[in-house]
Amino acid sequence: MTDAGGATATGDGVARRHRRRWLTGAAVAAGLLASSALACGWVLYDRLSDNITPDEAAAAELARYERERPTALVSGAQNILLIGSDTRAGAGNGRYGKDMGTERSDTTILLHLAADRRSATAVSLPRDLMVHVPSCLQGDGHRSEPSYTLFNSAFEVGGSACTIRTVEKLTDIRIDHHVVVDFNGFKNMVDSVDGVQVCLKEPIDDKAAKLRLPAGRVTLDGEQALGYVRARKSLGNGSDTERMERQQLFLGALVNKVRGSDVLLNPAKLYPLLDAATSALTTDPELASLRGLYQLVRGLRDIPTEQVQFLTVPREPYVYDSNRDQLVEGKADSLFGLLRADKPVPVTKKSSTSESSGFRGNTAAEDSCG
């Protein structure tokens, strides 16, 4: 019995040693996998952060004029200037025209994020708006003369810093951050989410924009989306007003697509989006990392889509040239005052025929067929 018992004890000991070895091996394997995943995560994090171009020159120029810049009135509220650049530089952008060595702001949007992060208001600034552009540092190192001219020339004269200073003088709103996106970057972002669906009231056959689309619901790829938001002369009545409305509706549809669980909760779709987005961005140094961008957008997830509003600054034909715009002073001042004070901006649907004291616009929740 003793021998039998001893044999049993010995067998149990061997089994326990095998189990310990197996558990130790499993723990080591799990540790290696976790370490590999962590290392891989850091590699991806660094790659995505390195994709973003910090706009150091703009930061230095803005610091030079810090004393004349507006002060922020409401703690926690944020104002971000989104600039779509029409640069033709680089292989991706060169197909959209000849590189003349300069660029203008094809699209500029002032995005206001409420301090409580329960609403966001995006205000389009027309490129043909007549504004006072201050003296700005040019690419050749010289300073320009102050001028009263087209808004989008500010970017051509002095880049994002000149555009920011022009907007701040126009609105008396402090710009906290800025983001510049070029044609190719915009196109890649749309492709990274497998296209964005819009609703076309009429078919489109536009040779200049290289668009031929049927009426109804259509999913636009990056190239089609770029043509759709940039086309001006052959869609609708050919005005910049309709062009900005299309941009606003498209951005609303893009916001809905990105916020959908099929993108944000799917790593296979989320990483290409982040890679495309970060590669397309030139931002102020504070935003030029994944951490910086995350700090900015982490509260946006809770904003209801119906509280993401798009509108155009109140303007009218310029008194000396009907092909240019000028601000409707009283109404524009009212809008800027609400944004400065972080108060709700009343927006009436552009499709509404009723009279309202609000500003005409759309929300991200609206369908472009509505």
C-alpha cells in the first residue's frame, strides 16, 4: 500500500509539475502577446502622430500678434478654423490644376464647440467675401500691405496665420485651433470609410467636375465627393451659395458615417480612416498628435446629430461688385456675438418657407433630399 500510495503521490507530483509548466508557458505566451500588442500599438500611435504636420510657422506668427488677438470669453468652449486648401503641389493634388507656387482657401469653416459639448455650430465663410486682410508675413519673408480684398486671398498671402488673423478681426472670436486639409487628403478620408451617401434631387452630368451621377441616393467615392463639393459653375444655379450648401450637407453625411458603429467600432475601418485623416492634416502644434486630437474630439461623441448645425455667415452682394459678397452687418454681428458668448444659435431649415429670426442652415441629422 505504501508503494502504491508512493506511486500515486509521485504521479500527482509529476502532474502538478506539468500543470505548473503549462501555466507558466501560457503566462509567458500571454505576456509576449500582450507586449507585442502593446509595442504594435505604440508603433501605430507614433506613425499616426508623425503623419500630422505641425504648423510651427503659423504658431510663431500668431504669437507675434498675441496682444491684438481676441480673448476667449467662455472657459471650455472651443473655436476651430477648418481650412480646405486648393494647393496643386504634390503628386496627389497636381491633377486638379497647375501648381503656381501659391494656394488659396477653397473652403473655410469656423467650427464652434459649446463648452458643455452638447452642440456644435459650423459657419461657412465665403471665399468671395470682401474683408480687411492685415499685413501678413509672406513666404518670401516680406510683409504684405493691409488690404480690403477677397477673403480667400488671405491664405495665398500669408497662409493659415494670415487667415486666422483675418477671421479674428472679422468676428472678434478667438481661434483656438486650426486644421488645414488639401484635396488629396479629403479624397482619401472619404475612400477610407468606403464612400459617403448623398441624395441627389437631379442627375448630374458635369464634365468639368468629372461627375456623371443618377438622381436619388448615391454613394460617392473620394474622387466623386471632391468633384461634388467643389463644383460651382454647372450645378444648381452656379452660385457659391449652393456650393457651400452642398459642402455642408456632405459634411453632415460624413459626420454621420464616421460616428456610425460600423466605423468607430471596427478596427479594420477605423485605422485606415485615422491614417488618411492624420496624413491629410496640418494643424497648430497643440493638435499635432493623436493625443492632441483626442483631447479635442473626445466630447464630440455625445453631441446629438440634430445639434450639429451648419450655416453660412449672413452676407449680401457687395455694393460695388455683385459677384462679390459683403457681411450683413447687424445679423453677422449678432451671430458672432452668440458664438463669442457660447450661447445657442437659432437655426431655421433652409428648406423652410416660414419667416424666422433665426439663421438659415442645416443640421447633420438632415437628409440632403429633405
